[in-house]
Amino acid sequence: MGNSSLKYPPLIYGTSFLGNLYRELTWDEKLSLIKEWFKVTDGKVMIDSAGKYGAGLALEVIGKGLCQLGIPPEQITISNKLGWYRVPLKTKEPTFEPGVWANLEYDAVQKISYKGIIECWQQGCELLGGRYKPELVSVHDPDEYLEAAADATDSQKRMEDILGAYQALFELKNKGEVKAVGIGSKDWLVIKELYEKVKFDWVMFANKFTLYHHPKAIIDFVKQLAEDGVVIINSAVFNAGFLTGGDYFDYRIMSRENPEDQPLFKWREKFFAVCDKYNVTPGDACLKFALSAPQIKALALNPSKPKRMANNKALLEKEFPAEFWAELKAEGLIEQHYSYL
């Protein structure tokens, strides 16, 4: 289980902004993000990308940017989430996620199966330019793939597709083409279900192990994974930005007029008040909490500004007052059962 030859730095950098997420960054802006990875990382850099990011644009930018900067392949570890395959753009805008990606020249289609995932792997390597190859691979958003099932029969077929894809990925590992196979999901129960069938090397939780949301059931599962030697990565630790003042919570826009949303706004007001009292930035509190459990080895972040990366690195060494965490617990903002703070 796992792979001892791979070193996971405490901060892993996401790359969706390189694929024109929401807006198109200039080449210089993209290159400055890539440069900053190496400025703020002690040792080998690790990044997380996907064929879905800009229909492969992020992978292209990574390959070209690393070459332009003269980065040796041994100085970077690339994780590629597989399942989306670049195709020609035949409509006004891409069909795979309308309104999310800016100014793309290609579309993408989903290919999750034994054969399809190999095609995605091969295309990903080509988009990176040949010099750089992913060492970590996974199936991209298996939870969303299962959720799209039309009925029980379709659901079973989709589960077989995912298992076939993982069979292919572990064959790549056995051949030495990749070093580790994992899973990332916004629904941790899908990770749990698949873990009963597939023994992953690493697991990435998205949106489900945060300062706001850390139920005992997830903590227990995290402990089990760690005992099994699985590397645990935490990501999307701001609940889609709501915890730091954004309008979205777990990818749904929030409204103060909606009675169902009011408890969340009240929670955030109490959280901000405690942060203000101790002069702690809410985002910093979220990041520090996300790495507080000893079983979590790394945090995957997706900053769009280089200066934010330097702040995140400095935060690793910073300690917050014990009274700050105690007050968050006293206010019911952190669960009483959480024993790592």
C-alpha cells in the first residue's frame, strides 16, 4: 500500500487557473504562477492537474511553462486526474462545463472505462509535451460519474466502468509507467465505497474535511486509511469559498433570504467574530485546521496569485493561540470530539 519512493510536500498546487478557469490569464501570469511553485517549495514541487482543466489546456501550459523555465523533470511531481479527453470544439462554447472555462479552443468528452482511461493517460502525456510525465494518476470525479446514472442498471454499469479504469491504472503502475494510483472525490462516501474494492495509494478529500465539516465518521475513516498506509491529501478546505466570505457553499450560491441558508450565515458570523478577536485571518484558520490531523500529509491548494503561495508557506510554521481553537470549540464552531487542536 502506498509508495515510499514518493515524497508528498505539505502543500500541493492545483492548476485549474492555467486552464482558464472563469477567466483567461495571460501567458506571463501563468508563467509567474509556475515560477512561484519553485520559489515557495522546499525540495520537489508537486502539482495536481487534469485533462478536464480547460480541455487539456492546463496540461499544455504546464509542459510549455516548465520547458521555458528549464525545470528538470526530477524537480516536479505531476498528478493527473483522468477521465476527460480533448476533442475539436464544434459549438460556440465547450459542452463539458458551459460557462466555467474562458476562451477555449477545444471541447472535452468523458471517457471512463478500461480503454478510455488509457486513452486519457496517453493524451495527457502528449499534452505535457513528452518531457514531463505524471507520476500520480486517478479517475476524475468518480462521484459525479455515478451520480449521473439514469437508473440502478446504469449505476452498476458506471461502477464497472470505474473499476475497469482503475484496473488499467494499476496495470500502468505495475509496468512502472506511474508511481501511485489514487482517488479524489467531493463525496467521501464514494471514496469509502470504492476503497472496499480498490486499495488506493493515496486519497484526496474535497470539501469534506474542513473547519466547518469534520464529523466523527470521516475522522474514523481517515484513521483507517492512515493505518493502512494510504497517503491522505485534503483539498477544497474553504467549502467553495463560503468560509472566507464567498457567495458559494459547496458549489451552491447562498442567499440570506433562504431560511435553509441562514444557519450557515450565522455560523460564519460567529467564526469571523472569533477570528477578529484573535487577529486571525479566516482563510488562515481554515488552512491550519485542514492540516491539523496528523493523518493528513498534504493540502492541495489552488491559488491564482503568486503572493498567496508565500503566505501559505509561512503559515505552515505559524502557531495560533490555543485560546483561539478553544473558543471555536466553545462556540460550537469546531466539534467537541475533534482532538487534534
